[in-house]
Amino acid sequence: MRLRRPAALILLALGLAPLAACSTVTEAVRGPELAPVGYPAALAPITQPVISSREPLPQPASANSLWRTGARAFFIDQRASRPGDILTVLIDIDDSAKTTNATQSSRTSGIKAGVPHFLGLESTLGKILPGAYDPANAIETNSTSSNAGAGQVNRSEKISLTIAAVVTGILPNGNLVIQGTQEVRTNTDLRQLTVAGIVRPEDISSSNTVRHTQIAEARINYGGRGDIARVQKTPAGQSLVEKFNPF
């Protein structure tokens, strides 16, 4: 008997699940492994066209001149300017936000209506309706509602790090696309820092550094993997219950 396609796919997924979990089991036993050193991957893909070819190197000085064609300064410019060059990113985040909101509302309404004369049928209605029927007070409603809400957000973040990034591309207007990653393993815990974004060559200091506030489309990620991170993380089952719990 041939299995239907959905059933076959489900069985295939169940069969491959143990293989996919092998890396997780290995990491839980031996600890996280460092990523191989290599050219930065696409940490933050962009849609802008990027010039991937290297710019021509500055030409040697012409006869009877100390100035080199293409140089930005009289002396050699050591700042990153071409794909593959390295620059230092200074990350110093000290942000805080505090918001307090309070809302209170109340409402009281009432309706009172009577039909003392209705085409001469008020006496007939008195025979059909209960004996306490009074045409002058046929309808009366009262309603009262109140609402009170309060909310407060108090958030503070502070990160002070330094990381080296690599120029991975050049935009048509001359801006540089940079990406960098750093991994440090201590015992069975791995700390990982990644940064990516776009910088102007003019914002790169003479010491070949740039601040995180000068990076456009900045993507800064500071996290890790290991025993401590696993304990701090909410279990997957609890996350699913909280995500789909309507109450």
C-alpha cells in the first residue's frame, strides 16, 4: 500500500529529527564550538548594489613629487577603504527609557420613555400586559461603566565593547559596508558579538576607529550559547503555551 505524499513527508521529517538533534545533544555534552575563522558571512543582508571589486591601489609618486595619485593625505592613509580592510568599532551603549501612563474613565447613562397615548390602544395594551403596566413609564434603563488602567516602562541598557570589523563592500556613493563577529568561549559557555552596518569614510577616525552611533542600519547582537544561556532561556514548551494561550 502506497503512502500518500503528506504522510510520507511526515515520516521523513520524523526520521530526520534525531539527526537534526545530534548537534544539540553534542553541544549540551561538550559545550558550544567556536565558528571557523573566515571571511564574514552575510550577517545583515542588504538590497543596495555593492561594488565587490577592490579599488585600484594608489599610484606611486610621479617624478619630482612626493604626492601619490589617489592618496587622501600627504602621508599614507591607514584607514579602511577597500573590501578586506579592517577597522575597529567602538560600542558604548548607555540608553534608558521610562514611560508612565495612566487612564481613567467613567460613564453613566439612563433612558426613560413612556407612551401615554398610542392610537387609542393604550387601554388595550393594559389588558394584554401585566397589571402594573403604566403607559407613562413604559421603558426605563440605567447603565454605569468605569475603566481604570495604568502602565509603566522602565528600561536601561548598557554595553561597552570593542570589536574589529571587515569592509565587505562599497556602495556606489562610496559608503562602506562592514561586518564583524567575535566569539569567546569560557568553560562551556560561548559569548558571541556581531556587528554590521554602513559607515561613511569621513566618519572613520585617524586611528581607524568608528563609533556605533556613526553606523547606519546598525545591527548589533550580543548573546551566547552554553549551559548558563540554556538555563536562562524559557523552555520551548512553555514558550509555545504562552504564545498561543488566549488568556
